[in-house]
Amino acid sequence: MARRIKESSGKLLLVLIAVLLGANLIVQLNAGSARTAQAAGLPDSGAQLQGILDEQRATNKHLDVIEGILNSGNLTVKTKSLDKDTK
């Protein structure tokens, strides 16, 4: 009889642990950190970094075009002479 009580209390303990783990999983899925951070008014640093990287890529593309023009040798510079009397 003592063995039967130990077995049933062991099963009860395992069921209780499984229920608590399931409840913890549900809470974690429903109250995600993004929602909590957003509700607290904290900025999304991942989105900010992605925006910075996108802007840097666009700037690099523009610089590549400028570098291509400078390296091609087809660049001419025209100057305008200024009158020394006109100031």
C-alpha cells in the first residue's frame, strides 16, 4: 500500500510540473517582450539598426556611382574666371 501511495504521488507531481510548464509557456507566448517594451514606450533597437543599415547601403551605392565616374576619366571640370574688379 505504501508503494502505491508513492507511485501515485510521483505521478501527481509529474502532472503538476507539466501543468505549470504549460502555463508558463502560455504566459510567455501571450506576453511577449516586444509588446511589453512597446507598451513601456521603449524603441525597437532591432528596427533602428536595420534602418541604419539600409541607409548605409543606399549611401554606399551612391558612392560607388561617384567612384565609377571619377575612375572612368570622362570627368571634365570647367572653371569660370571672375573679374577682379567685381567684388
